[in-house]
Amino acid sequence: MSGSAIADGLITMLSAASAFGSDAVAKDFSVLERSSGSCCVVSWRRFVSVPAAFGDPTAKDRQWTHTIMGFVKDLGDAKSTLGRVMKFGDVVLGVIEANDSLQGTVNSVDRVEGGRDLNAAVRVGGANWIPIFIDVVSTELV
């Protein structure tokens, strides 16, 4: 597979989650312009490729780190916005745990970790968004 195929697998899975929908997950930031609530941008951030065995130049263990950049739109109700921020990680974890081969693009998901800056917000398209960053580390045998 490739970093792009793994990102596509994540996008397919996150799009199927009722919390996001098909028009709120993409590889680019245009989702912020068309989303009415929460949305995600998916991209690979890092990869490591290591020979699986000494003397074997073809077989590789490849580890990918993909970042899900989540954005929760402030709809003017602080309690509701914070509730959606708090739920965001649970939704992403549930989606990944339901299919840890990421649509058959990897052998396994090794680690998922996320975080957010409690003081961070971005303004896009006249709206305030709370950013959340989740890294998905996966392994494939190439």
C-alpha cells in the first residue's frame, strides 16, 4: 500500500461514522468551508521503512504515522461545543478499533494518540474552530 491509500482508508472509515459524514472528511482543508459541525483532515506525517530480515533487500516493515486533524466548530453554545470536543476522541477511537486494518491497507494499528492545546482555536470562513490532533501509527509488510 501507500501513505495515500492508508489515508483513503481512514477517510472512508471516518466518513461512515455518523458523527462526521462523507462531506466532512478529506485530505485537504476545504472541509472547514463546507462543514457545519465537526470535520477531519487526514494526511500522513511520518514513515519509517526497515528491512524485515538481514540480507533480504525486498521485504520491509513499513511504519506509517497519519495525523487526523480534527476541527470542532464553535456554534455559539460553549457547553455544546465543549461536549463535541470531548466526544471527538471517542468517535475516532471507536472507528479505528472497529477495523484496525484500516480497510485492509495495513497489517495493524500499533498506537493511536491524540491531544489538543486547551488555548488553541483557529478562525476559518468566519467561524471559530477548536483543533484536535490524533496520530495513528500503523505497520504494513511490504
